[in-house]
Amino acid sequence: MLKDKLVLITGASSGIGRACAEAFAREGCPLILTARRRDRLEALAATLQTETHLVALDVRDREAVEAALASLPSRWSVPDVLINNAGLSRGLEPIHEGDPEDWQEMIDTNVKGLLWLTRAILPGMVERDSGHVINIGSISGHQVYPGGGVYCATKYAVRALTEGLRLDLLGTRVRVSSVDPGLVHTDFSLVRFHGDQQRADPVYQKFPPLQARDVAECVLFCASRPPHVAIADLVVMPQDQASVSATYQRGV
């Protein structure tokens, strides 16, 4: 069902984005892969048994997004599936001690970046009357935890934008889904703690977390449903996580 469907993935060079690229490549999908670091995209593309088009892109830069997508070759210009994956968290301080630079980076990437990509791609889907936007949200878009107020706010925004898109697109054949994971073992915590490996590692040692490929399989499931089926919101968590803050300290 997915073979030959054109898929655009943001933040494709690592983590969930990379796992999505690998999953959709196995299905025979040609891929448009975007990330800030072209060398990582090239290394990934070399491992994939599918046709790829690589775009070095910072999703925070609206003008760069518009220019890059407007210059795509015609056969690559309107993806069948847009996976808005690029996102990050910075810091774990209470708001009155937080770093405004961290806040700006999260808002610009997680919210504005999603908007810039969607605004650039969606008109072509609507004109064609087919397509699928899949946003990578988070359990943090459903519940807030101490120190995560701004990050959670960005993921609540993703949830609201996903619901708004679904309303705006009612009557078209363009589907909109959100995949909202709990704790996933990626570079997420390393980025959050500005490269502090000693703070990042213990996050994943309390119980077996999700792996990036687990989330990618959920994305693939959403994209591969029959045309009359739309997965609105798929929440996936490790077995030992019951909410954003309720976990069972099993050890691994």
C-alpha cells in the first residue's frame, strides 16, 4: 500500500526521524530527508535501499524552508506523506529560572518549524486531494511535569495544531495524525542537558524505554491504513510508564 509513496521526513539524521527513514525505505518509499547536517543525511542515505533526495535545512528558518521546498524537482515537489519530526527539548529548570534562549529554540523548532513545513507542503496535497501529515508529538502534549513547562507547552501546541489541521481539512482526502511517545532512548536527553552525558544516561536506566524504531513502526502504521481510516492520535509508552511522571523503577 505504501510502495512508491513519496515521504518527506524532517529531523531525519538521527533518532525517530532516522528510524522512520529506515522503516519507510523498507516499504519501498522514495524519501525526501531533511536535517541541518548534510553529512549525516548522506551517511544515512548510503544505507537505505531506496531513492532519496537530501535537503540540508534548519526548520526554524522560514525563508530557507520556503526556498528549499519551492526548488524541489517536480517529481519530488508534493510528498504523499509529511512527517513533522524535527524537535527538541532544552533545560529542565522551573520557568522562573529558565533560559530564554532555550525557550526560543524549542518554540522556533517544535512549533514554528512544524508550521513552516506544513504551510509549504500542504497546499499541494489539498490541490491534489490526497496526502497525509503525521506530526510527532509527545505524552508531554497531554500532561505537564516539573521543569518541563515550556517544552510541554510546545507539544501542547503541536497537539492543538494537529486538531486544527484536521478541522481545516475536513472534506478533503488529506489525513492528519499525531504519534505521541513517552520515554524514547534517543539523543533527546543529551540535547536537553546540552551534551552532559552524565545527566542524560540515567534517564534511560530506570526501566526499558521505547526505542526509536518502536515509534517509527507506529508512524508506519498510521500511514499504511486504508484511505477511509484516519488515526487521529496514537499514544505509545514503555510498559513501565503509566503517565508522564508515573513510572516503575524496574532497572534494565
